[in-house]
Amino acid sequence: MKLSFSKVPMYALWFTVLTFPLVGIRMMDDKTVQFRLSPLIIGGVVLFIGALYMGLSRVKFTFISDAFKGIAAPLKPVTAGLAKPPAIKIELFLLCLFLLILPAMLSGKYMNLAIDTGIYIVLALGLNIVVGLAGLLVLGYAGFFAIGAYAYALASLNFGCPFWLGLLIGGAVSAVFGFLVGLPSLRLRGDYLAIVTLGFGELIRYIFKNLPNITGGEKGLPNELIRGEIHHPTIGPWVLSQPIYYYYLTFIFVVVTVVVLERLNNSRIGRALIAVREDELAARTMGINATKMKILAFVLSAAWAGFAGVLYAAKIGYITPEGFRFEQSALILAMVILGGMGSTLGVILGAVILYIIPWIIRDQLPAFQDYRLLIYGATMVLMMLFRPQGLISSKRRKIELTETEEK
Amino acid sequence: MDVLLESKSITKQFGGLAALQDVSFELNKGEIFSIIGPNGAGKTTFFNCVTGLYPPTSGSLYFQGENINGIAPYNITKLGIARTFQNIRLFAEMTALENVMVGMHCRTDSGVLSALVRHKGMVREESTIADTAMSLLKFVGLQDKQDSWARNLAYGDQRRLEIARAMATKPTLLCLDEPGAGMNPQETNELMNLIRKIKAQGITILLIEHHMKVVMGISDRIVVLDHGVKIAEGNCKDIQCNQKVIEAYLGKEEN
């Protein structure tokens, strides 16, 4: 999309006016109202300069994608016809090295942040299977996350299930739900599917909330009725309860997820999924069972949320239904879209940005706490205006967006 | 001659409109068989019935002696019927090579697990897929375009890519829906040669085409539809002299 410069001041003004009630008015503790214009003006000016800069320079963040291009190199298709031979780039190696020694530099809460970010990366990548690859809009992804977490928590508390078995159980239970939800709802398209999955996500939360005898209701798990501990992972006699173990566990998890996604992407199944996304009717006449493919994507994606849920439950040791709200679903979807649908690297970057920035605001800049969602929303609007393909677009998505504009 | 496809009084109704009415004919193995007729005659509807996209309202279709009514499109493809589309339906955001590779989906069977494990068999299968796809691109003359995005290809190239993609399903019967639409005379000649080459491989061809030069140049037999009704069947010469056909195309002479 080309930005016409005359509109830049309009955008800024529009933003300022629209956000006035949120930013400009503040209710004080003693119930008096204070009008504050400075943040509003600062916001408007920042937006104006930012818009002008991006429009003028046409830089549009390409420096980011250039810098990261190298990292995407390994795990290429197995066939030589499609791409250059795999080459593990130095950037990727350095990044991994950095991430491996990172825990030495991190203390308590930062460690926690790193682990949570990792879990969200896994979630965002899992959602990317169904959104990015198969092109199905799913708005209730937190539901599958919750199912995985609860499945493991229940198995662990009631039957003393160990983590590794729990990982399989969580993934499997979530996958079964993915299948059950997918079977009827994949007849629907686009918005309708999104609504059904949105309903599913909420439904799951309410079910967990309203079964106090089984899931502890709002009190969550474990509680005074269902006592015990959600087991930490163990390797032989070692209990991996320290954050540092979780850090490496999550790291391995992310790496495995990336490998799985890339391999899936460059396989017969991946091609079939993309074909179904591109043109379902043509895909069917080319011998692809489109429904089966879509359900497959759905089930895989659900299983991944289940895995992440198990990891999350084990790490945090205590889960409540409120941990799996629609906000989580929306956040994960935003990570996929902001990062770049279908692009593994983009989605990772999206997850990192969308998880860490709000955290920093919460933790370091409490003064901005009130504007957290506002900044979040404004970022989304700006992204859709200037870079709808996401921070790092997948090669296919790039084609779609650039070509249609020229026509 | 062996009958490959038999259409037994196929009728297809959309609400009150009969797009096809009692259409019967037999298609022999190895021939180029054309369906012609004015716009709206039901030619594409017939293709959609054959490829399983629409179930016929009544009547039966037999392919190699087997009734294919109600079989899902992807299974029909597996039985050996492939098609191209009148309004090109390539996978726009895939490369030319990938498009053809997708066509081989039903002739290969690596699943999710093999994709993740990448065992020897899967790697071998992938390279077979890529090689076969490449040779099909060569067959239709697109060997230089393997890495081009399908949507960036020239119009004529897109038509040929559709043919390559359909051929990748290893069909016994190839249904071409107006492959020559929008082509210039030179491209049309190339297309005729390509269709002859496909026939030479032993693939039977069912062709819908408006270019009379193509139809009359390569068809072994022709059936003419008008308003969903078969009005004539025969070789090129019979059709050209058929009074009903002339009327359908040009109108009745008033006297």
C-alpha cells in the first residue's frame, strides 16, 4: 500500500482525537478528573514522524528482514530443484550460541520472561500451521492450550503421571479435541470458522470454570480439594524444577517445533496444504483430499498447543481457567500476523516482540501501564497500514500482496 | 475399440434449469474426443460431472467399466481422470514446479511422519516427484520457468502449466477445458502439437474447445451439445455438414 503524504497529518490528527478519551483523561484516586494533553501530543507527533519516515524512506523495515534472511537458510527442501543446497549460516549459529549462554546472564524474573516467551513462540508456531500454512482462521487457540495444560495437571494430580508421559497425553487429548472441533467446523470458511473456533475457546474455559469437583473451578489446580503437585519433568533421578532447566527445555522445544514446521512446509503434505489454501477446488481435482488435509493441519496445530500447555502447567505449577482467555488467543494470532503469516522466522520475531514489549511496559514503565493495550492496538493498525505481510513475510505472502496491488 | 468412458443419459439440473439433458456417448481408449457447442451448452457442466465436482441428477458415468457417480473428486483423479480449467486455476503462490509437484500428490504417499523423519524412502520419493515434475515441465515447454511464481507466468504458459499439472496425476483420461482460449495462432499450433504428443503417450483426451481450427485439426470424433442436449456426434466431416449443428451455431435459415 502506498501512503499518500497528504494523509500523514490526517492520520496523526485522527489518532490523537480518537485516543483522547483514553489517553487524555485520567481519573485520579480521589475521583477528580485530570486532563492531560502532553501524552496525547507526544503520541500524535511520534505517529506523524513515524508515518512520514516510513512513507518517505520506503525502508519499511526491510533492514530487519535482510538481517534475518540468513537465519532461514537451513532445513530447506530435500530436493535440489527447489532451492539452493542447505547452508547453516553463521548468524543462526551465533544466535543459538547466544541463546544457550543467555541463562548465565539472566536473573529471576528475566529468566521467567525468557521461558514464557519461549512457550509463546511454540504456541505461535503451532497456530501458524493452521493459519499460515492451511489458511484457516482460528480464534480459539487458547482453548487447545488450556486442554493440554489441564490434561497434564489432572493426570499428574490424580494419577501421578510423569511429565514426559503427560506431554504425550496433553498433546494427544488436545489433538483429539482438534479433530472433534475440526470435523464439523471445517465445512465452514473464513469468518464463520473463526467464529466457531472463538466459541470453542470460550466454551473450554467455561467448562473448566464450572466443574469445581474435577477442575477446581475458578480456583484452578491444584486446590484444597485436589491436592498435590503438578510434577516437574525428570530425567532419571534428576528433577528439573529450576528455571534454568525449563529454559533449556523450552529452547529444545522451540528448536524441535521449528524443524517440524520447516520439514512439514517442504513436504508432500505441506504442498498439499498450501494448494488447498490457494484453490481448494483445484486441489481437490488434483487428487488432494482437502477436508482430510485441513483436519490434519487442525489436529497438528491443536497438538502443538497441547504440548505447550503441558510445558506451561509444569513450569508454573498452578493453573486457572483465567490463564486461557480470549486475550491469549488474540495475542497468539497477533503474533502470527504481526510476524508474518507462514514465515517461521517472522512468527518467532512476532512472538518475541508481542510478549516482551508488553512485559517491559508492565515491569519497567508502570507509568505507561494504562496505555499498554492502546500501544498494542496502534501497533496493529500501523502494521496493517504499512506492512500487512508482517515483519518478515513468507515468500508466498509477499507475492500475493505485491502482485495484487499492481493489477 | 475399448470404451474408456461411457456417459449413460446424464442429466444435470440446477433448480429448474437442465444444464445437461439425457446426454449419452461413449469415449474410446486412445482417441481425441471433442465436445463443442455454443456458450451455455453444458460442456463444462459435463466436465464437472465427470470429475466429480457435481453429482449428475440422473444417469450414470462409467469409467473403465466402473460406475463413478458420487465418487469424491480426489478419488476420481486417483482412478485416472485429470482436468484443466476454463478459467485458469493454478496455485498462484506456488512456483511452476511446485504446481506440478502438487499434481503428483495422489500418486505418492509420504505422510506427516515421513515428512518429519525424512527417512530414505521419503527423500527418494521427493526427488522422484521433483524429477518427474521437471520432465513434465519440459514436456510442455516450460523448463526455464520452474522457479517462476505461477501467477507471474504469461497467459499461454499458465495454460500449459495447467496441462502439465494435470498430466502429473498420471491420468488415463485427460479433460481439457478450452486450452486454447485466448491463444494467438502460433500458440494454438503449438497447443495442437502438444495435444498430439499427449495422445501419442496413450492418454485419451476429452476436449472442450471453441477454436474450430483446433477441434477440426486434431479430433477423432466430436459430440455437439446445444442447451444441454446432444444434437450430433461423429467425425469432423459429419459434424461440419450436419444441419442441426449449423443451425445451433448460426441460427435457422428463414424461408
